[in-house]
Amino acid sequence: MIFREGVLRRWHIVEDEDWILFYKDVLLSSTLLLFQSDRMGAFDELPEECIAAILSRTTPVDAVRLSLVSKTLRSAADSDAVWNHFIPSYPDFIETIVSKSPTFANIRTKKAVYLALCDRYIIISDYEDDNARKSFQLDKKSGKDCYTFSARFLDFTDSMLGFSCSRNIWTLTPDSRFTEVAARADVGWTDFLINICGRINTIDLSPNTQYAAYLVFKVIDVIGCSRPHVEFSVGVGNDHDDVTNPCYHTSKIVCLYRNYQGGANNTVVGLQSSIVRSDGWFEIEMGEFFNLGLENEVKMNVFMEMKDGNQNTRLLFEGIEVRPK
């Protein structure tokens, strides 16, 4: 017998974190044997709230897998008590954004809310600028927070012939999740540098999680650019922190365009290039960072230098996505 005498009937196990974690390990290690031994009967003797407390210390994937083992586990695994633990720790925020989304109007259980937040994103507007939007979603396997910041949320700075200017053209595109994207046309008679900067506070992300930032974009008619690579940097820390420390800061040079043929002066061989997403946009990893759960700021920068410009080159920037690595 895997349980100590009398423990199965002690309701205070729900408040005993050590016991909950002990039973979680037992349950996960015994899953493959549950159909072939009396261990399932032992778990059947536990009150449902105890089983729910144990399952809530696992992962969403484990909870779904264990729900297939027996009716007892299925009942507990489908309960709100379990899925409340998998939804982010700021339920007021979740309740607010869910209540404002018509697609969530008929959802009644926390498990259904979780699965819906994994399958679809919710658009959140900035309080000061309704056009500055971001999308929120959950990672299906881990339940970690994912954000995509629209181009309106980002700071664009251009440098052309020694002057700083802003040449964004805000345009609509039917395949974007946002109402507007930033369109940039290469100016054929000069070189220019684009600097794109995004920021997010780590308290808005899931703690103790490895994250990566991705630039989401499209390239149209790539002709005549002899240097189509960019430099990314991702740093964690406030202004007074040492963001140059490798623990806090990463940077790299990548090739923005897929299948780029650089000609005789090709300088992009061997560089990381973009991939096609399921939504039809391109993405390329900017860098990664570990969120310790402390309040800090993540700074994400794109430095793009265009040489020997051509008016047939056009870039669309949807935004920057931050999701678990």
C-alpha cells in the first residue's frame, strides 16, 4: 500500500503542501500502473477536493492525461479548483478581459476558459491610446502568458542622411490581428537606419519562465538591398542595472529575409533567418531572457540598416511577440 494508514481520511491534507506534493509525485509516477494494481482504489478513497489539490500542482498536460485514467480523476481534473491554478495568478485581469470578449460569453468552466485562451488571443487596448494594442494568450502546454505588442506599442526611430525622422505609414491588412500595421518603403536614393524599441515589465509575465522575443513582419518585393540583415538586442534590467552583463543582455545579427541571394558581396551566409508562421506572417527570434518574477523591465531593440536602397522593397511590421521558449 502506497499510502500511510489513516492518511486517506484526513481532510487537512488539502492544507498540507508537503503531502500534496508527495501525492502528486506518487500519482505521476504510478499513472502507467493504475489500471493494473490497487493504487487506483487508494486514490478513489481520497476526497475529490484532495485529488483536485494534487492535480493542481501538476501541469495542464498532466491533468488532461490523468483525467483519462478513471472517473474519479476525471471529475477532479475537470473542476474549477484545478484550472484556477493553471490560469495566471491575476484572476481579476483574466475575468475582465474575458468579460469584454464576445467569444467567451457562453463559457462556464475554468477549464473551458483556459482552453479558449490557448486557442485564441484577446486584444487589449492601451488606456491612453486605443490604437496601441496588444494581444494576450496562454501557452497551451504550460499555461504561461504570451503577449504580442502591436507596432503602435513600439517606438520607431529613423536615421537618414544624419537626420532623425519618422516615416511610418499606418495601413490596414486583413491577415493581421491588429487594426493597423507599420508599412515601411525603402527610399531608393539613400541609405537609412531603422531602430525599433519595445518594452515590457516582467511582472506582466509568468514568473520563473524562460521567454523569447520575436519580431513579426512581412517583406514585399525584396530587390536591391545589399545588406538585408539586422541586429537584435534583448536586455532585462532597469536603467541603473548592468544590462550589458551576459546574464541580463543578449544580442545577435540575423538575416531578415528568407532565401536571400546576396550576390558577390553576400554577408549573410550562416546567419539565422526568418520562418513562416501559421498565420502567414514571418517571425525571427530576437533573443531570450529568464523571468525571475521580480519587477524589472525587458527592453527589445531592432537595429536595421538598409544599403543601396530600392523603392520596390517594402516592409510590414505587425509587432513583437513575447512567449515561453
